[in-house]
Amino acid sequence: MPKKGKLLIAEPNLTGDVSFNRSVVLLAEHNDEGSVGFILNKPLEYDICDLVTEIKIPFKVYNGGPVEQDNLYFIHKVPELIEGSVEISDGIYWGGDFEKTIELINSQTITEADIRFFLGYSGWDSLQLDQELSSNSWVVVQNEYQSGIIEKSSTAFWREKMIELGGDYLIWSNAPENPALN
């Protein structure tokens, strides 16, 4: 059952979907109106200081999903430092006072282990995610890393989750990303 704070693991049959192929998504919101999440394992080619010139520390930026890719979003685990944050779950927060966030990064009060930046987000209309789940596009799993998910995620994260799921998923953990190139 999808719920904010859980992880969506892209099923191997999502290979035709460029946006979500081999994605691990943190579900930041799920309600009757729809769902919002951030892809955790797709780093982009540039850093936050390339996008926000006031920031002097080169934190990595991730592709959060195909919606509003010209907007910057962030999750973090320091709500006591960033006012206006919304709790996702298990010590993970979304957004907050961006000017204060810039100050905290530049003063090195916040490190890359505390915050993750995304361009865009993953969004689903009210029943869209439920339909995708019933067509086996996603596996929903607990986020056992809790707030540690911010530093855990990497490009190998999807493969690691396939191995953890075991069974038939083990085969996919070693499959090439594009089987046509095999």
C-alpha cells in the first residue's frame, strides 16, 4: 500500500519508461488528490552551485522526476534548522525556508548528508499511482533507512533493492540497463 515515506521500486518491466527506468522513488505525499515523490538514484551532471549562484558548496543535484524539471526541490533531516519544513516520515522533511538553507550550506552547518536537491518531481493524479501499482509497475517497500536515505541512495540503489527483493528479481539485478545492447 503506498503511503508517504515509503519507497517505490520500479518493476523491471518499466524499461520502456525513460523517466522511471530503474528508479527508486521516495513517496513524499500520497492522498486522495494524488501523489508526489522524488527519484533518489538519478544524479544529474551538475551541482547546486551551478544552479544557485549564492550557494558556494558543490552539493550534487538529482533528477527528481519528469514534472516541473525547471524547479528545485529538497528533502532534508534538519527541521530544527530549516523553518517551514513538512515532515514526510521517519525524520525526513521536505522544503522549508530556502534563504536560510543557503546560509546553512554556505556556513557548512548543513552537509550533503543532511540534504538532497532535486530538479523536478514525480507526480501522479488521484488514482494514477494505484492503477500503476495494480498493473505491477512498482513495488512498494518500507524505507528502512529512515532519514539515512539521504546519504544512502546512489546509482546502484535500484540494483541493491532488486537483490533485497530476491526471487525473480535477482535476475534483473545483473541485467544490462538496455537489453537491446546486450
